[in-house]
Amino acid sequence: MQVNATIIAAQQAAREARDRFQTSHLTPAAPGVVQGAAFTAALEKEGFAPLTLKQTAPASASQAPPRTAPQAGPDAAPLSRPGSWLDIKV
């Protein structure tokens, strides 16, 4: 019986902790406030600025040189592939 009471108390504490987390972290922003605005203001305060973007490719496709598809090589051995040691079951 005491084990059951302990489990029930732990489940209730977990529910309360989850509710506190959701209310403190997942509440919607105040109306009229952009969520990213505070983050942007904090970055600017620290001296960060956006990078200037430069166009490196020609504006139209007619000026670009034709692209060729990359040549496919032979498949690697199954055990040398990334993720081959993972066993994921759903």
C-alpha cells in the first residue's frame, strides 16, 4: 500500500511540475509584442549585427553554366554507413 501511495504522490508531483513548466515557458506573448523583437533587441544591445548578403550566382539561369549531375559511386559497406549500428523500433 505504501508503494502505491508513493507512486501516486510522484505522479501528482510530476503533473504539477509539468503544469508549472508549461505556464512559465509556453505561455503566449503579450498582444502587440513580436516574440523575436526582444531577442533581436538583446542581440543589438550586445553589439551583434546582421551580415550583409552578397549575390554570388548570376541573376538568371541563362547566364549560368549548365550543371551536370554528380557521378554516383558504389554503395559503401552496410556497416560503414552512418546509423548502421542503430536499432530503432517503434
